[in-house]
Amino acid sequence: MESTPCIDEFRAGVRAYIRTHLPVALRKLVESERMDIPKELQRQWHRRLQAKGWGCPGWPVEHGGPGWSDLQQYVFEREIALADAPRPMVYGTGMLGPTIMEFGTEEQKRDILPGIRNAEDFWCQGYSEPGAGSDLASLRCRAVRDGGSYVINGSKMWTSEAHIADRMFGLFRTDSSGKKQYGITFLLLDMDMEGIDVQPIRTYDGAGPEINQVFFKDVRVPVQNRVGKENQGWGIAKYLLGLERFGTAEVSRSMRTLERLKQFAHTMERNNRPLIDHSDIRYRLSQCEIELRALELTEYRMLFGSEPAGAEASLLKLRGTQVQNRILELFHDITGEYALIDGSDPGSVAHLPDSLPQAGFIARAHFNFRKTEIYAGSSEIQKNIIAKAVLGL
């Protein structure tokens, strides 16, 4: 990474601010690889960052962001990950906000962006459906135009944080007469609208709730809540998915997980020797670190290359989630029988050696993070995108 006195000073300032303002309860949740972070803790952290002008790190000054360079944003992302801090409220700041700036009307920018910036509106994303997850263009949740409203019927599946969200941005079927990518419309709606029913889904690891199925029955959404033109939401969806796929590469957060794994390997013993002294463990650790370093360089090249990355973002999503899961798999493997301990059960955790605090959550994290190779487009979908749009096959 480029290092200059100016960037070094910026990095030190970010690091110092996080150290003094990150809530301890929030740090402990992130440190234990949890995704189900309470709404108010997320809001509290966002507002502490926004007090410094950092709540929307990728936004330009005219919309209330810090106007940082790409390198400053990159350093900020790295530092919050290494400090076990979550990003600011990502569905609003990192996904919907930039999409509204790109495709929204001036009125929508005035109405929507302040609520994101000030953490007043907590957003979720209504994309996947039963039978339309990786093949998102097959979605069937309908929005029928009725005068000044769209009437929505159907459901959305695997909707992260819908149970705590104030609002949703989503894709809905408004026409079925042509190619499936046509006839999709991007709509915004309030989660307290009549006819919306949120049903939390309990995941295999027992954590949460984190994901949900959302049912719509005759939900009326004003036409002015449409972003872009009717039936032409697929282009907006692709733009937003590109933003999401960069985020799901999670290079910086995988670095932090790998750091924890190496600390654990120095502490945990097998046959009266630290795990790090065993050649098989060192080999697998080295492989993880090599792959993560290669991914970091690829990400850096895409972010700061002469040409903006388009479909190439799928490469980062594909490899990023693969490497992330390989690190967690190794963490799980070397934890041995302690991986069976339930980190949410105080009685169970009481049986952990004092030197192995990570063991209580690693099995849950290992199984939960397997979904990262599915959401934002499964690995198979990413390979198809790379083959067609990057390699021209």
C-alpha cells in the first residue's frame, strides 16, 4: 500500500479515533465474528463516526460525506476492520446512498440521503426470493401499477436485518412479457406499511435472528418511491450489486481473522507443542496468508488501476469469500473438540481454557460465513459473469 506522510497521518488519526470511540460491547461482537449486531449499537457507532464527518466515508462533500480520495477510503476500511469495528450502516451508506446519487431524482436525494447520513433510517435490501436468489432476474414478487401506486404481492427471502429495518429498497416484477431482465422495477418502501409481514429465520448456528422472509399482501407503494424508470430496474440492480461485491471481498476483515487465527495457533497446544510448531498447521496457515495477500494486491490493482472495474468485481467477490471461508475452516479444524462448545451458552463457555477465548464462537462463525459464497450472487454465478463479461467466452 502506498505510504506518504499525509496518508500515515490520516491512518494514525483514524486509528486513534476508533480506539477511543468504539463501544466495547460492539467491539466484542465483531471480534467474535457476529453478523447479527443490534440496531441501536449500529446506530450509536454510525453517529459517533458521523460526529467526525466519517459516517458515509465514500460520499462526496456535496452530499454530506468527507470527500475522501480512494486511498483514504481504502485506509479507513482497513483500519476499522483491524480494530474490530463494523462499517457504518452499510445498506444505506455503502449501497443505497451511492445508487440514489447515481439514479435518483433531486427530490429523492433531498428526501433519502439525510436519513441515511444521520442514521435515522435503517435500510434493508429486498432482492432474493424463493426460487430467485442466485438467478435474481427470475424474481416474481409483483408490483402492479394502480393509479399513483404500485400494489405489491409476493415475498422476499433471506432478507438481512429486515426485522429491525425502518425501510427497504428492492426489486419487483412489473412486467413479464419479455426477457426476464426486463420488467423489473426498483422501489423504496417503509417497513411499517400495512400488508408487510416479517418472519425471522433461525439459522443453523442458532444465532440471530439475522435473516428473514418478508411477505407482501396488497402493499401500496407511491409511484414517487420508484428509482429510475418502470421496468428498467435491472441496470440499477447491477450497479448496486457491483458495490456490494466489492464489499463482500472482505480483504481487511479476513486479515483480522487470520491475525486472530495465528494468535490462537501460538496459544493452543497439541502434543505439548504450540500448534504453530506443527508443519501441517504452518503449511495451511501459509497457504491462507499467500492467497489473502494475492487477493489484497488484486483488490488494490482494481481500485487504483487506470480503468474502473466493472464485471471484474465478481473476481473479488468470488476469491474473497473463498479465502475468507478457508481461513475460518482452518480455524475450526485446529480448534478441535473445543469447536463444539456453544459460545452463547455461559455454562458451556465456562469449560473453555482461559487461553482459548476464540474457541467458543469459531464453529458458529465457520458455519454462518459459508453463506458468503452464496449471497450477492453465488460463486457459480460469479464464474459465469467472469467467463462472459471479462474473458469473453
